[in-house]
Amino acid sequence: MDKLIDGKAVAAQTRDTVAQAVSSLIIVPTLAVVLIGEDPASQVYVRNKIKFTEETGMRSVEHRLPATATQTEVLDIVKALNTDAEVDGILVQLPLPDHLDTNAVIAEIDPAKDVDGLTEVSAGRLVLGQPGLRPCTPTGSVILAKTALGDLTGKHCVILGRSILVGKPAALMFLEQNCTVTIAHSRTVDLPAVCRGADILVAAVGRPQMVQSDWVKPGACVIDIGINRVPSLKRPGKFRLVGDVDYKPARKVAGSITPVPGGVGPMTIACLLRNTVLAACDRRGLERPPVLDI
Ligand code: GUN
């Protein structure tokens, strides 16, 4: 049982730590959430983001636009939130409807309020090793790996996937933890052998159950970032969620492993809350609460 890295429990702990940090501040951080359209999954994410923002003692403001919103309408909301002195963090829920230019919307966000860590400034600071706001899913992955292993110094971390949102920033964040990092991807020669070299295997490719148990070094820590909807075998017409790792057999080999659901997923929101506190402190010239150190 103790092989399982319980993302729900670690996320609850992280939220408790955020609440403790918030209560130590002389101000109340505010997160603005922008939701465009009616995508059901996005609506659930946004509802949870708002719920947990308030549960940790922070304020939230919500802006909803119909799926037909124009680029100008979306940019105008972001610009207004940029100049609103009360707002510390801006989260534009992705994906945006197809007719909108996602990169242009992200580029409009004031980097000081970029709690998703997606702007060019945040990415540049990560590459340069400067303090800044780091993307939430990679942050959650680092916290889970440290929960399982403690100090990550010297561990060989193989990141499977090189996406802008997850794989690349995750590689840089495990490097910040003094790991030896390999980025593997679809063109890597002998992917199974490369993965078998990993002390920490981070799967972020978006291919259901691609990572087989013989890709896992015995005792390795497996962090599964994938969230894939596949047809349910037991209930025809229904779907179930699986990760990028073939969980059941991989669990027998791994030293520790995150499940899907209940692994990295819950950490993403917890790390968004953490970033909201960090942004509030940085913007207002307050020291970052030490309890939020990773
Ligand atoms: N959609 C799914 N996950 C995320 C996330 O972490 N941030 C944003 N902005 N949108 C998402």
C-alpha cells in the first residue's frame, strides 16, 4: 500500500500550508479566474479553483464570457485585471475556444500576476534560474517526488514528453532540484531502455498506458502526469480516466507511483493557490512565507 503516492492527501497538506501562509500575511491575496465558453471539464476545474481559493482564506473573482467572445473582449478583461491593484493572480482557463489566439491571451497577462507560470517572462526566469512563478503541474510533480524520496539531489530523472506546458518546464524544475535530467520523446531511440535508467520517471506524453512495467527500473519513483479518457471496459458507452503509465503492472515494479486519478491532478490546483500567495507577496514587496519553500 505504501507504494502509492497519495496526491489527494499531499494536495490537502499543501492547501493547509497555503492557508497557514495566508493567515500570516497582512493582506488577503486575490485570484481572478477567467472562463470562456461552457466546456464541462473546464467548468469543474474553475469551480474547484474558486472553492479552494476561498477555503485557504483568499479572495476570488470570476469572469465568464460566452464561447462566442471575441479576441478583443478577452484581451480587454485581461488588461483590466492587470491594472486592478487588488488582483494578485490571473488564471485564464485553457483550452480556449478555437477561434481565440491562446498565445496572444497569455502574452497579455502581467508576468507579476502569472500564477499559471505560462508567460515568456516566467519561462525565461525558469531557464535562467531566477526566482519567479513556476508552472503548477510541474511544481506538483516535484512536490510528489520529494514526498516519496526526500532530497532529489543526484537522482536520474527521465521526463517522457517535451510539451511547453509540462515536459519542458518539468525538466528544468527537476534540474533545479539537482537531478540529472534526460528529456525523452517520440523520436528517442530505444525509449524503454532510456526510461529504465530513471530513478524518477515522469510520464507526460498524453498517450494512455504507454509506459509498460518493463520500462520501469525496480524501485523507481513513477510520476504519471497523463490524464486520458478511454472507453470503459465494464460499462459500455462510459469512459474512465487512465494515465500514461500502465498502472497495475508498473506498481509491482516501482518503489513509489502516483495513481490516475488522485495523483498529480489534485496537486495542480494546490500549486496554483501557492503561486497566488507567492505573486501577492512579490507584488506587494512582502517576504515569501518560508513554509511555502519546496
Ligand atoms: N486547463 C487544464 N489545466 C490547466 C491549468 O493548469 N491552467 C489553465 N490555465 N488551464 C488549464
